[in-house]
Amino acid sequence: MKAHGRYGVITHRNFVSAETTLRNYLACSDESDIIALVGCTRAGKSLIFGRLVEHLRASTRVTKEGTIPHIHFSFATSNDGRVSPKYLALKLLKALEHPKYVHVGELDEARHYIPATGRDESSMRVALDAAMQGRETTITIIDEAHHLTHTANERVRANVLQSIKCVSDGNRTLVLVGGYELAYRGLFDSAHFAGRLSVVELPPYENTSSDLTEWATILKRLTNLYPLSSKQLLLDQAVWLLEATNGSFGLLRKMIRRASDEATAHGRVVTRQILKAHAPSKLENAIVRSDNERGREALDRFTGGRAVGPPAPRSSTFKPFQRKPTRSLSDDQEGT
């Protein structure tokens, strides 16, 4: 189980732990279960979503024509950033290949006969329940699910959550994959999900001994993929890279890749200056950090501790990759 990237594959602890736990939860899911995979930005959540879908396709045997054991899709939002119950129902009906709705919004929609009636929310809800029963669908997986709760209007949020709840009624399981917004924008406060929700976290790496050990391992592997001015460059900047990316593997790789692209375009190698020039802005860094903090605080309140994920790291002042543990890497003189 590995996180894919532009120049190959990189395995790292938090990704593997979250993916393994999610699959175990799904394999042991009971009736009306709701499982949420939440985590920091660009941590690999959508990659896990895609890999889970492929896993289900490979492991599920369809014995009856017309059945769709599991459906999946990713959310988008309207112009005001919200998801309406009607939009949600339409996405589900299209995933279920309902003949009345499957062509809605397609480029060739005009070529198909689509009845004018049945577009209201109540009709779509009835059609959705009938379609899930007819298709014998037992698993629904939704990516970018934080858009479900992306509104300050509590009534709208409650209506959307009520709409999605029907997907997990009976013997069905609902899997929601999304950012930390899922945790702090009302999902845990919903009475619709009370007692039915299990949470798996894909967390960022932090400035602790065990996390820094894994972070150093990641940096060593990335060192072999990009043209760097020295083999020690990333390790020498390890703490700064952790802070600049808020411990997100995806943001780290994006940052190094962009630095590499610029250096290569000018026939150069990546130096410390080029690396720092491609760091996230202070505003972006602050937004990501705030999102992480709010999400993890919400998870703490919901679970009484951390959600299921990697073992809680031990705090330590020792940096496992430093040649001189007392040296402040962020205060080094500019150079390679």
C-alpha cells in the first residue's frame, strides 16, 4: 500500500495506517454503518478513495445482471460553495444508472427522452430508495465529502445530512472521504449519524520524535528522485520543511517538484534558495495549519482522544536526522 507520485511510489506510515484501517472497518461493517476518513489537505485521501474503489471492483463478484453492489463519486459544489439535497440525490441516481436520470447533464442529453416530471426532490428521493433496492447496492463511497457540511446555514446542512443518511439505511454502508471540515463543520453534531459513525484519521506529521523519524525516511526517498545540490539538502531542512508544509506529504512533494521543475528548466539543481522560493505562502500555511488544528480538536471531542490512526507519537527534543541535534536548522546560513 503506497502513495503514488510523479516519479514513482512513496510509502509512508500515516497513509498505510489510514488505508489499512479503513479497509478493515469496511470489511467488518454492519448494517447502517457510516465510516468517515478525514485528514489534512493533500495527505492522500483521494488516492485512498480511488484504491478502495479498485479494491472493491476486484474483490466483488456480481452474480445477478443489473446489480451494482457499490457506487462511488466525488462532490463538486455550486457557486456559493454548498451542496443541495437535490444535487446529492441526482449524483446518487446517476451513479446507480437510473434510466430516468442517468443522462441528465450529459453532452448528449438532448438525444435521450427524459420525462419532464420527477425532477422535484421528493420524487428523486423515492426513485433513489427504489434504485438502491433494485440494484442491491450495499456500499456508497463519496470523495470530497466535506462539501456536505460546507455551509454556515444549519438548516441547509441538516437537510443535506438527512438526505445522505438514507444511503446507509437497512444493510447499507456509507463511506465519506474528505478534509478536516467534515469533523468541525457539523458532521459530529448531526443527530442523523449519532451512534452510527466511525472515524479514521489520515493526519499530518508533527514535530515529535516518531513523526520526525518517519519524515526523515520520506525525505531520504525523495532525495533520490530529484536533482538536488547535495544528498543532505532535504534532511538539513527537515524541520523547516515540516513547518512549511504543516506535515502534509502531498504539499511537501508538490513543493519539491515545483522547485525541481524550475531548476531543471534553467539547467540547474535544486538549492536551498530555490526550495524556499517554492514554499507555501504565509497565508496558505496559516490556512492549512488552522484547518488541521480545528479538525484535530473536533476529533478529540468526538472520540475522547485521537481517531483511529497511527500510534500517538512521543514527544522528544531529539531530531533523528540531525548530525548535531542542538543545531537550529532554520537559522543556518543561506547556501545549498
